[in-house]
Amino acid sequence: MTEIGIGILGGGYMGKAHAVAMSAVGPVFNTALRPRLEMICASSSQSAERYREAYGFLRSTDDWRTLINDTKIDAIVIASPQSTHREVAEAAFALGKPVFCEKPLGASLEDSRAMTAAGEASGCANMVGFNYIRTPASQYARKLIADGELGEITMFRGEHTEDFYADPKAPATWRTTGMANGTMGDLAPHMINGALALLGPITRVMAEVETVHKTRPGGDVTNDDHAQMMCRFENGAMGQMYFSRISTGRKMGYAYEITGTKGAIRFDQEDQNAIWLYRMDTPEAERGFTKILTGPAHPDYQPFCQGPGHGTGYQDQIIIEARDFLNAIETGNPIWPTFRDGMEVNRVIAAAIASSRDSKWQDINSF
């Protein structure tokens, strides 16, 4: 086993999740590289020191350049606002340091392209944080599709819906300013990434992006509340997706339904330890969707629990990400999703926003 010094930018919701993941990944997966929580960076020295003490880091700073340039830090995790991603990543790659960046990759498609180019030119491991597709259930769905168990895929329907802004009286915050913080920047990337992972490339889109509550207590809203999108996949399948932060009653509506000529799948993140499977090759009297509870026979389940149906949780998805990032660093081989995969998500989002603006289909290759 070899120690690797980890520096994390951002100590909030995702910063904490990555700190916990880096502390747990060694024992859970018996990784060859064992993270050492070396330094955490936050917007003020006081908050950085508070995070250091809470999460177990050796040191703290309020200057990201101090973290990036520290010789004891071997790899970087970016869990800071999207507007900081490009500058931090480019600086890290220039020093030959691997980078794990939370989604969306960049605050814009231009940023994502620049970050991808910098990462590939450096030869350093790079990954983007799309955690939901890593549940054992969704990994199993990917395998079923790849193995041809559903036959030719004809239809994909997906959503990422939540209700944290369903109340029009909820105050304006940083989340209501700037497109990178709206629904298309915050929620849509997860389901678009999931669609790309499950079915492959998207060739064209038609979308409507809308702000429902244009003002909130404290200020105007300058980004989107919800969006709908039709798409066509390279494999010929049709697709529909819906993204919303105002879906009353939805807490973690990362859900999809996939139809093929031999079977179908349904999945909902609010019941993340189960997947519904329909097979055409069963007797007519027995046909119907069957609920499959995840267990040790499914990908990345057994390291967390040996009991079928006992389940994994949100934090476990982040630990799986940490395992993949460490493996990419150790082996020198790219592991999905790389920065290029994150950039592809940004291309689809850019095309969708342009489609909404121009009220017409947009080819992804134009972006």
C-alpha cells in the first residue's frame, strides 16, 4: 500500500462527502493507494480550519493556490463552485497532478473544452463526479443493456426532478443566478450523463428551457427552473428527458425507463436498491415487471454489505467514485467518466439551450 496526499477544494456538502469517501475507500475496497487527507481549502481561514478539524485533514488554507502548489498533495478534488473549476484544474494539470472534479465539469462548454484539453495534454488521471449512475442497480442496468438482454433499445425516458425550489416564496440565493447554477447546470447533467452511459451518444435534441418563478424574495431569478428535451441516440433509439427543481413532492427523482425489443427496465433513485426488469421470454401468464433487490451478485455491492436487500446509500456512491479515481491514478488508464465524458454532457446541454432559444432541433456535432 502507498499513501497519496489528497487536497480538497470546498468543504461544504460535496467537500464533506469526498472527505468521508477518501477516508473510507481504503478499507472498503482494499485499494493499493491509501488517501491521506492532507489539506482542505475553503473561502475563509475560519471555515477552512473548521472543516479541517471536523473531517480530519492535517492542514487547511483559504487560498486554493497554496493547496495546488503544496508538494505533499498528490491529487486534487474540486468540490467548489463551477466558476472556479477551470482555473483550478488547469493549474493542477500544469503541475502534473490528477484531478477529480464535481459536475458540471465547467461553468460553460468553453471551460469544459479547455479543461479536457489540459487534462489530456498533461497525461494525468481526470474524472468527473457523476455519482448516481454508480449505484449497483444502475451498473447492473448498464450490463443488461451491454449484454443484449433487452434486445434492440427503442426508447429511453429519463428525469432528474427535485422540489427544493417548488415553493415560489423560497428566497433567491446563489442557486437562482447564472445558468451554471440552474436546473440545466445542476440537475440535468446527471440524467444526461446517465443516458449517455446507458445508451451511448446523443446526436440531436429539441428542448424547452423555462423559468417559472422569475422573481423570488430577495431578487430576480436569472436561470431556469425546469426543462423538457426530446433526443435521438446514435443507436437509433428515441429519447425524452425532463429536469426540474420545482417538482413538488420529488426529493431525488433520478429515474429512467428503457424499452427494448426483448425486455425493459425501470429505475427510480428514491428506491435506489431495486430495479424493475421485464423479460419477453417468460411464459405469457408470468409476464410483468419483476422487482430485483440489489445484493452481492450486483456490481460494487459486496464491499459494503454481504446481505442481499440490505442496501447501499448516497455516500457509498461517492466511495465508489473515489475507488475509481485512485485506480485511474495507480494504473495510468482512463476510467469513465473522464473530463472528455463530462464535456460531452456539456455539449448536449449547450445544444438543448440553443434549441430552446431558437425553437428547433439542434445537432450535437454543431457544438
